[in-house]
Amino acid sequence: MTDAASTSALRPGVTDAYLAMVSTRRLWTTTGILIYVLLFFGGFWIANDRNAGGFWRGLPQIFDFPADVVSEAAENAARLPGLLLEYFPSLIETVNIAAGATLIGGILGAFASLLVTRGLAPAPWAIAPLRRLLDLLRAVPEIVVALILIFLLGGGPVPALIAIALHTIGSLGKLFSEVAESAPLDPVEGLRSVGATWAQRMAFGIVPQVGPNWLSYALLRFEINIRASAILGFVGAGGIGYDLRNTMSFGLGMFDEAAAIFMLLFLTIVIVDQGGSMIRNKLTRGRT
Amino acid sequence: MLTLDTVTKQFGTTRAVDSVSLDIARPTMVGIIGASGAGKSTLLRMLNLLERPSAGSIAFEGREISTLKGSRARGWQAQCAMIFQQFNLVPRMDVVSNVLHGTLYTTGTFRALTALWPEVDIRKAISILERLGIAEQAPKRAEALSGGQQQRVAIARALMQDPKMILADEPIASLDPMNAQVVMETLRTIHDEDGRMIVCNLHTLDTARRYCDRIVGMRKGRVVFDGTPEQLTTGVARDIYGADGTFSEHATSTEIRDRPAAAPPRKAASPAKAAV
């Protein structure tokens, strides 16, 4: 209040400058929205023109497949429990591939994340090359890696596991690093003041802080990996994906089996999600 | 004007606020003092409807407010501004936007989300900032400001609401003595010039004595003192805080005041305090 008199001369300047800033900001926002709308409609019409079928003509048929699956499954509803049991072993194999890949990828990704986080990395010169390596791991689609490995090692769960684990290192390494970057560094400084090594500082100063967040990213990745592992079954990696490919083709009359497989996959994701949030809540509450 | 009748708030098995009855007949600057956990914050949060009372009634100008719902509850909150110990601004938004948040009850959601604030409101926001002496900070992000400046932005947001009553929950507890004095004097000036009621939680006795017209002392959820600053003697203060004869309010004083002789020897030895 005391310096109100000295700022009163400032007032028109401050107000005009702020109003000018606001109108510039609004201009940019409007321009951005216009560009977005143009690109959206432009892109849509180009894609639709080049499409063999056409979006509007195909639209009514989109629900044909789900409708067929539901109606056939409803007809053979009595067989459903048996089918669920029949495909359960394949599901276990698929979940196993995903779990192994998430575990290996998560552990290696955690190490990688600490090596590429500014302020934590023991060798700052290695940050950029290691980050490019993580980019590379994320850039190559899992299915390409899996196909190469299946060609080299033969079909089965191991190529799928390696392919998914490589991708998981790339994505979890990046996500873990972003979490670690925003963790307060005071505990690390405290540990350095007692003469702790880099590994000790990370283990006690960073990991306990980021644990719950890392876990929730890892669990999300586990869900994604279950789906990825199911897809890799299409190209010969075994598991429930192989069964799904065989049952979901038109005209075989096996849609009831496909429905059973979809239900198994959905239930697995629900269980992973619920179980994961239970573990995470315990971990978070245990710290307070 | 503001009437509390046996207001109680129960959290599990503990009674944070226990049958508090108060009557404030006209716009007054009221200070609430008491130890941590005495229920001061809970009482203020109930006035703003951030918490609902478990029992009892809160009435403002004859209207019961503790049972208001939905839009009416938000309407009351707009008339009864709140200032927090940790400022509670949006750190990544600029100062003027933070002040404009004071108009959110009357601004439509679409308008607020697209940040299309009316120019009149922007001008008003900046003139309030100017009144509080921080107009130069207008385009900066709130997080770039010092604690004292942030608290003044919070007061500006409160004034933007044009409230009938301002609640302040330990507004100076996170500030250094210099900024604490600026903030308290700002609140006092708002009370004197605008005639708004101010209810302020404080944990230093000298601040309460110096700035408030009426002081309410709370202990374990109950009101144990209600009177003028003159009636708040050291003996009464000991009762409020449940302290024994070793209690000295000078030990907790954070105020800059030209009175080094009154301070105990250990404090007076501090040159920084004595010099100002």
C-alpha cells in the first residue's frame, strides 16, 4: 500500500501492455484453431478420396463385425464357459510373455532412465547417445523385431518376449526419466553430504520418491504389452493371438470362440488394472 | 450480520470444532487465535463451505448458509473470499489471470476456458493490483513472485470477488516479518476503506492485538476467549494456549516494531530486529 502512489503513474502503461499481450495471445490461439480446422478437414477429404471404400459409404458396415460376433456368441451362449476354459492356457502364455517382457524391460528401463536424466546421470556426455538409443528402441515396431527374431530363432514365445522387452526398455526408460527429472534433489544432496556413491544416492534418494509413479507406468505398460503379445501371436509367436487369428476370420462360424477370447483379454486387463491400483495405493499409503 | 450457533465439526472421533457460537453484528476485523489444532482453520473453512458443519447453524444477514447446495453454495463462496497460508494461486498462470479467477462465479465456463475475459474486468484486476502496489508484476507468472507478492495477488483475487467478507487462514505464517506487516496492513486498510468484514486466523498475539478490533481465542475446538485486544492479557493468553508461567509471547513475536526494550534479553541481542 505504501508504494501505491509511485505506481499510479505506471498504470496506463501496465494496463495497455497487458491488454496488448492478451490480444496477441488471442490472435495466436485463433490462428492455431483455424490451422487445426483446415488441416483436419483437408486431411479428412484427402484420405477419404484415396480410400478404396470411402468413409461415408463404409460407415454403416463398421458395426457388421461386432454384430456378427455378438449374435453368434449369443446363439452358442451355453458353450461359452467351456470355451473360456479351453483358451485359458493360451491366455496364460500370452500374459507370461507380457509379464516377462515388462519385468526385463522395466528393470533395464529403470537403469537407462537414471543414465539419461539431466542432474542425475553419472556421465552427462552419454545422455544424448543413450537417449537416441532409447528413441531407436521405440521407433522400430515390435512386430518387425519379432518377425526378424522368429526368422532367426524359430517360432515361439521367446522372440515375442525379446521384441516386447526391447520396446519396453525404450518407452519405460523415457517415462521413468521424466518422472525422475521432476523429483526433488534435496534427498540426493543429503546423501552426497554423507559420502554415498552414485548407486546408493539413486537407490535411496530417487527410487523411493519415484517408486509409486514408476510402478503405475510399469503397470500401464504391462497392459499394453498383453495386447502387444496377443498381436504377436498373429505372426507365429504363440499364445492367445494365434487362436484369435484362427477364429476371427469371416465365414468359419467360429465367432463364438473369438468372443470368448475377447472376453478373456478384457477380463485380464480389468484384473491387471484393479490389482495394479490396489498395489499402488498400498505403496503410496505405506510411505506416509 | 454473521451468526454462528453451536457449530460443531466432527472428523472421525475427534471434534475439531465443538459447539462454537459467535455473533458479529457489524463489519469488524476479527482475529482468531489458538494453538495448532485448536480448530481455527476448520472454523474458517466451514464459513467458506470448504467444509460442512456436522451440527449447528451458520447464518449471514439472516440467511442460513451451511445448508446451501450447488450454484447457491458457489454464490455464497463468491461473496465470502478466502485467503490461504500457502496462497493457493495457480502457479503457471499470469498474475492478472489469477486475479480474474475471482470473477469465475459470474463468468461463464466457456468464456473462462477460452480466457476471453472482458476488458472491463482486466482493467479492474490491474487497478486492484495497483492498489496493492504490485501492478508491475501483472504479466508475470504467479510462481515467479516472492511469497509476499503472491499473498498480495491472493488478496487481489479476493477483492476481485467484491466480497462481503474476507476470510484469511494464517495469511502471514509463511512470510518474513517485513512482508507479514505489508500483508496485515493491506488487510486492515481494506477493512477501513471498504468496510468489509475480515476474519483472520493468526498465531502471533501481537499481530492480533495490533490489527484486530475483536479477538476470539480457541482451545481444543471451543471458544475460550472473546473480547477486545485490551482484554487479552498474558494470563488469558496462557489459558488459550494451555501454557504455564514460562510462556512468553515475545518469544513467538515476528513483528518488526520499534520496541527493543520490551523484548526479552535474548531477542534484543539480535541486531537485525533492533535496527529496524
